[in-house]
Amino acid sequence: MTKTHLFFDSRDRDFIRVCRSLMDGPRGMAITSLRELAEAALACGAPRYYVDIDFAYNMLMRMKVAGVVPSRPKARKMWEEIAAKVGVVMRTHKKISLIRAVTEVIVREPASGFFIEPVTALRILRRYNRRCKSRPFSFPRSK
């Protein structure tokens, strides 16, 4: 098994959990398709950032030293958000190291979103529906 710096399984489980809470909540009756459910869940925050601490540290160093920023808009937005939160932690705690500030943000801070494209969100929901026969997301058929 290869180690990765992204935690797709955790992200997908958390995304499904957000979708389930939307469907079980008062807004659930207004959602009529997987696409609408995906869009509604993407508008919610995520409980965490789904990246490895070492990778996050290295990415922030590349951004700071070499000016490297991800080209994909969602990834760029996520890294800019992480960098801003790390900056706040470092300004608040003057003697904290960068790796410690990164750890604090990655471990303790919720993310403003899942930072995935709608097509990826829809793919996660469809895969869930194929695998979970006991409680899939379903919607009334329109006539």
C-alpha cells in the first residue's frame, strides 16, 4: 500500500456524512437530485483539510520560498486558506515554529469547504449509491 499525502477516503466519508445530514434535515425535502445534493454539500464547510502535515508544510514552504501556487483553482484556494490560517497562528503565538503552526491548522481547524469540483462530488455520491444498498440517496421520480 502506498502512502499518499491526501486522505481521499476520509474526505469521501465526511462528504457523505454532510450529504446525509442535509437529506435528514429540514432542507432534505427540497433536494430533488444527486446533483442538487452535491451542490448543497459543497456549499457547507468540511470538518478538516484532507492533507498530510508534512506535505502541507512542504507545500507552504514552496509557496513562500519559490512562489509556487497550485494551478487548479480549488487547490489554490485551499492552500491560500491554509496559509492564511497558519499566518494567524504564527502571529498569535510569536514563538511557534512553522511546522507546529501547520500542525495546529491541519489537525484542529475546519475547512471552509471540501475543495472538490462538482463532478467529483457527484462521482462520490454515485459510488456511494452503488456500494451502499441499505441506505442509498434516492429522490422521488418527477412525472
